[in-house]
Amino acid sequence: MRYLCGQFAIMSFFRKIWAVYAVLLFIALLLVSFPVMLVHMIFTPGDSALRRNIRYLHHVFSPTFLRLVGIRVNVRGAGHLDQSRSYVIVGNHNSALDFIVNAVAFPGVFRFLAKQELHRVPVFGWVVKKMCLSVDRSSAMSRARSVVELKKQLANGWNIFIYPEGGRNRTSDVLAPFYDGAFRIAIQTKAPIAVQTIVNIKDISSTVKSVDLRPGVVKIMWDKPIETTNLTAADIPELKKQVRQIMRHHLEQHITPDV
């Protein structure tokens, strides 16, 4: 028993050290990336610069970061996605690592729906402000303006990624309760819903401890997108239930990835 406790303590210490290394590496890579993004903004007009920067962050920055911290992403079901269409993407949310894994797992580019509070985070806040869509929850009018902007982005060919749980799941269940927002937007815009489930992130990055990480394989599942063309607001409860069942199925199966 004493031996097992000693092993646990050593592993816990290693995970904390690895997490600190990951945070410092993330900041360093972000600082190195600023000149690249600025060049895109200076020499590429309007929306094209934004797309170039997000593609860089999703498919150069994020894979590089994961590779350097010893994390591989095992994606299944990406063939269900049609890159010529715009999706409202929904995914489960457990750890601070999720947004990087989300980006790597999607074959194209998308814009996150992010909380305005993230703008205050040094360095990272600038990226969030420039690359993501923000929600101001201070008033009903502000929320309404956010919805209008989301509709505009989808109409312009962007994919939008929304965490239906609102934030990280800190409950004892595999999923926290879902908000209506993502499903309401999908129905109002007739955009299909693409469901992404991160199956085993808790093995790699704990959701309870703020500093916790280890190398390994993160498994991600994509399911066939759900069409919303013929749905109305009255269908939101059933749509939420359907998405929860899809995610819950994968999470409860918890197929251990090949390390």
C-alpha cells in the first residue's frame, strides 16, 4: 500500500511539472506566432487574413504544441464532415486543453464562441478577441446582438464551435446540463449540427486540478451531422436530448486509446 501511495505521489508530481512546462511552452509559441499573424493581417485583406490566421493556429500552432507536450490526437468519423458546408459544431468540455484538441480534430477552420471574460487574460486574450466570437451576457440586448453576429458568420461560410455545457463540466456526471443557445442558432440558421466528443480527456488532463497534464493519446469521435432544415424552436428539447445521447454513448463506452 505504501508503495502504491509513493507511485501515485510521484505520478502526481510529474503531471504538475508537465503541466507547468505545457503552459510555458504555450506562451512561448504564442509569442513566436505573433509576427506570423501580424504579417497575415498586414498583407492579406479583411476576412482572408482572419482565415489564414485561424488556419495557422488550428493546423500549425496547435499540432506543434501537442506534439511537443507528447499528446497525439486520434480522430474518428471526420469523413462525415463536408467542408463545403457551414456547421454549428458542438462538443463536450472538461479541460483547459479542449480548445486545442478541438481545433486539431476539425479538418477545416472554425470560430469559437468565447466568453468576453477571456479578453482579460494576458497574451491569450488578444488572440481570443481577434479570432473568436464573443458573447456578452450582461444583458438580453447584448445576447441578442451576439446571436445576430453568429447568424452573419454562418451565412459568410464560417463554422461556429459552441460548448453547449457553457463552460467546463465540473459535475460528477459525464456531461453537464446543456443550454439552448447552440441548438437555437442552428435551427434559426438551418445549419447542420456537427457533434464532436472528446472521449478520454480526463486521462490526460484532470478537470478538477488546475495544474495537471501527462503525455498520451486523446480520442475524438465525430458523428454524422444532424440536419436542422425542417426543425423549429419547438424541437430544441428533442435536439438537445439527441446530441446528449450521442456524446454520452461515446463517453460511457470510454474506449481506451492505443498509447
